Amino acid sequence: MSGRPVADAYKEKIKEKVEAAQKAGKKVTLAVLTVGQDPASFVYRKRLLKMTESLGIESRCVELPEAASTAEVIAAVGELNEDTDVTGILPMMPMPKQVDGEAVGTALAQEKDMDCLNPVNGGALLMGQGRWAACTPRACMAILKFYNIPLDGKHAVVLGRSNVVGKPVALLLLQENCTVTVCHSHTNNLPDILRQADIIVAAVGKAGFVTPDMVKPGAVIVDVGINVTENGIVGDVARSATEKASAFTPVPGGVGVVSNVMMMDAVVRDL
Ligand code: NAP
């Protein structure tokens, strides 16, 4: 399940929405807020800005110094909330340690929150409104949908329970009538549980964590992991394990590719 065709299909729809909004005289702008000089944030920002440009979305970079306080960051968010030219806001996480990242997320206007950092949007997701979910879990679902993977009644096992991937993807799968099991570092008999899965979503952050003995023949695997190793970037699922699957997302070229497009999709969410 390559991510590229999924991303391309979304890009077409996004471009149409952007063009229609611009024709109606509306600005479509993604604001990216960075605090300090975290290199990974700048790499991610560069990738996002390239994509905004290719889709006709305007971008605005707001940079605050490394020593900025929580109050200063929240004030910057407040200005962007009020700015009617700004459609979406992405504060880059993690922020320097003196900044309360959760408070920054909470300060985001609900409709401008691009990656579900505001607990109000987390609550909306819990109540079944998947449109507010973060980009990566929505990317997992977009891939499963694009490749017509049956979900209703299937046993989905999610490996990982982070707020940004594991928990929200579990809720989105539940919304699609999967029976969902969430595994984490305290789970007993994890291989036994994984072997029962019709669908595995691996978001554990450990290279090759899922081995062939943990995969039921014919299972569908969504590999969210991005692990930098001597052999390049690899996922959480060993290559030998994907051979037992009926369908799987490659790493790289799977979830990551769609995830970035989902950020653009969030920008045009209400257009
Ligand atoms: P995270 O916050 O570190 O969460 C990892 C989860 O895995 C935790 O819930 C942890 O359990 C669990 N875990 C760790 N070791 C385990 C073990 N031995 N057995 C079972 N569970 C274990 O990571 P994340 O932010 O969710 O990201 C997960 C992976 O996805 C990373 O490789 C990350 O780079 C990647 N990622 C990719 C994208 C994309 O666009 N493709 C986006 C975001 C993240 P506990 O909760 O018990 O600690």
C-alpha cells in the first residue's frame, strides 16, 4: 500500500478547494510557529512549505527565540488565532523545556488547530468526530480506505498508545467498527495478541519490532514507525514479517508521505 497514489488523490482535491477559495477572495494560509532552533523542526517545516507552495497554499513562518516563555508563545498563538488571513496554525513540538507545550496546544483556536493539539479537538475525536484527529492517524485511515481494506468487524491491534498516533488511530478504527486492542510497553503476551490481528498498526518507534512469528498470515499491516538505522530509514515491522501480510505500507513511502498531505488537508478542512 504505497502512500504516493493516496497522497496524489488528496492533493488533487486540496488544490481544487484552494483554487475555489481564492476565487472567492479568501486567503488560505498555513502558519508554522517555531520556538528555538530544533533542526528536526526546521527540516519538517521546509518539507511542509514546499508542499504548501505546490498546492497554492500561502505560508507564514513565525519564529520565536529559544528563551521564549510560555506566555510569549501563547501570545503569538493568540495573534494568529485573531488573524483572519491565517487558516491553520502548526506550533512545532517539542518546544524548549521552559515552554508548556500543552498550554500552547490549548491556546489554539479549535478550527485552526492543524494537528489536534487542543484537548477540545481531542475530545471531539473521542466523541466520534474523526475530522479533528491529528495528521498521522488520519493518514493511516486514508491509506486503508484508499486500498479498500475491509474494516467492519475486523480485529485491529494498535501497537503504541501515544497521544499523537496510537490513541487517536485506535479511536478512528473503533469509529469504523473494528474491534480494537491497544498494546504498549506494559502489555503481557504481546506476540499472542498481535497474532490475533486482522489489521496491525505499528507505532512503537523500534526498528523491526514486529517479527514474522507475531503476524497472522494474510493480516494487513500499517507501519507508522520511522527509525533511522545504519541501513537507512526502516519501520517498526521487519521486512520478513511484511511477507506474511496480504497488504502492508512500506517504509519509507507509506504513512509518512500521506501524513504530510493530511496537514494540507487539515488546512482546507473548513473551506
Ligand atoms: P512514542 O510517543 O515514543 O510512543 C511509542 C509507544 O510505543 C508507547 O505507547 C510505548 O508504550 C510503546 N512501546 C515502546 N516500547 C514498547 C515495547 N517494547 N512493547 C510494546 N510497546 C512499546 O512514539 P510515537 O510518537 O507514537 O511514534 C511512534 C513511531 O511512529 C516512531 O517511530 C515515530 O518516528 C513514528 N511517527 C511517524 C509519523 C509519520 O508520519 N509516519 C508520525 C509520527 C510518528 P508506553 O506508552 O507504555 O511507553
